[in-house]
Amino acid sequence: MSDCSVIGMNKDDLDTPCLLVDLDVVEKNIKTMADYYRKKEGAALRPHQKGHRLPIIGKKQVEAGAKGVSMTSLGLAEYYAQCGFSDILVTNEVAGYNKMRRVATLSKQADVTVGVDSIENAMKLGDVAREMDTVIQVGVELYMGTGTCGVDMKDAGSLIKKITTVGGVMFRGVWWHQGSLADIINWEERKQAHFKTLDRVAMLKSELEKEDISLEIISGGFTCTWDITPEYGGLENVEVQAGSYVFSDWCSHESEGLDVFDYALTVLTRCISRPQPDEICFDAGMNACSDEHTDSYLNVVGFKIKGMEGIKRVKQREELSMVKVEKPPSDIRIGDTVELIPPHSDTTAKLHDRYYGVRKGRVEAVFPNYGRGLL
């Protein structure tokens, strides 16, 4: 069945498993974020694209007022540049001669900044940039604990001063990802932890200003600080790399302050067996819906089912899932469809070749997932 032939079809008639995007909810989530930042002067939204990887959504975010975009992968940055995006922050370090050549080429096509956390890496980028007659913009990543790259905050000033002397590169600013904040469910506790980091960044900024080094980019918030970062008064225009709010998932939805973003991404699956009165077998497994917690990848938690209560246990295999319910019998019959709410929307989206954009139960658009696998 061609992509065009499903337009107008009832979503429940689609072959399963498949990835659904509720277009009304996506637009609502984008508007909620944009409306908030439109009233704030202390921070700027630079939405991260690693979750949805769809330029059409990125364009809607920018049109709603976002300041450029951010992404972790160089391949995705190249794709977005081809789609007309210019202000791109690559929140990752780039190593290897070939990738550095790609960065140099991309720098001629778009306003792109890439991460560095060592003078050796910055010097190699500078060598490649001079070889290819261009300048590569760099931002220093600040270390935020195990699981991140970056330079220790106490050493950042010294590194930045050295980078400003390297030919072929242009220092733009600093960025970081303090992923541990997402483990803090309580909004006030998360705020205090985030503000402590921002205090240290403000001190670094003052230190650099004494050396006549400015921080054009200060980029360190994300979805779990979307309504916290702008409340900090010690810095101006701190960028918030919020990304997962567009789709949301049930795990992030449990954190205080994130429940305003509704579930937009679900996996449509079909009941294929009722082996026992309290068991339901679906045709979507780990190959269709990720099972790890959005904030703790080692924590396997499984999906939830939209509109369904009383689930006792979820067991996922590669290509099917078994759900045990508390109060049999359930009224779900073989052939019926349900929508799975993933615990992690970002990784679930990478499992599918296309998104089916749905509005009020009918397919309105099909988006090929071209950004999937771009590294």
C-alpha cells in the first residue's frame, strides 16, 4: 500500500504495528512552549531535534519563535541544512578526519557550531578548517557528571582561552546537558539543582569577561527545565534545548511541570491472541516500541496502553507483547487495535520508517522518517 493511498483512512485500518502522531497534540505542545517563551526575556528556546528528527516539525518550532535548532548527530545536522535550516548547534564532539572535513563543508553552507572539550580536538578542527579555507565555529561542552562529555567547570576558562588562539576555529560559547536533573520529580528541587549549575556558569562568564572573551552562546536547559531556566536572573538569553516535549511519553509526564505536554506519539498495535482470560497478545514488541525509562536507560519499564487501566504486567519480546490484566475478562478481542504510550518517545521514533500523522482518528499525512539512522 503506497503512502498516499492511506490518506483519509481511519487509523484503525492501518497495518500494525505502526507509529502514530496526533497532529492536534503536536501543535498544542509546540504552542504551549512557544507561548511561554514569548513572554520571557531571560532565556531562548533552541529545540533539540534528536527525538522527532522531522524538519517539518522543526520548521513549525522555528516559526513559533524558536532560536535555531540543536541536535547531537552531525549527519542529522547535514540533513537539516539541506532542508534550509541555518542556525544549528551540534551538541556533541566530532572526531576523525573525515567527519571533521564534513564539519568544514557544512560550515560553508550553514551557521553551525560544534562541540569541543579539549584543545587537541579544537586544534585538529582548526587544521582541517584552514585546509578547506573556512572557519569552524565551536562551543565548549561543560562536564555534568558520568554519562556526558565535557571539560570540568574549573578548567573551562583555561581551555577557552587556549581555543581563542587557535586559527581556523571561532569560539562561540558554552553548552551542557545535565541529564541528572530529569531524575528529580519535584519541580522545586529540580529548580534548586539547576540554579546551582547556572550560578557556576555565571561565575565562568564573569571570569571570561575579564579577559575580554564573550559568551555569545550559553546553552544548557532542556525539557525538564523548560519553565525553570527562564526564571534564573543571573544570566541573559540562556538557551533551552527542549526536545521531547513535542511528543512526550509516560515517564517524562510523571515529572512535575511536564504534564502540560500531552502524549502525541503512540504505537498502534493489534490484538493477535487471547491465550488466557487475563492475557492479551499484541503484534508490537521491542522492535516497535522501546521499553526503557526515558530518564534511566537501564530501567526497563515497558509501555502503557491509552485509555486502559488494570494492567498487571507487560512482557515485551522482539515482535510481540503479552499484557496481563488484573480483572479478566477484558473486552479486547482478536483484531482490535489499541495505542501504546511508550516510556521513551525518542528511541521509539527511531524504530519506524514513517510516521502516520493523524487528526481526529483519520490519517492526514505520512512523514518518511529520513532522519532515522543519520549519525
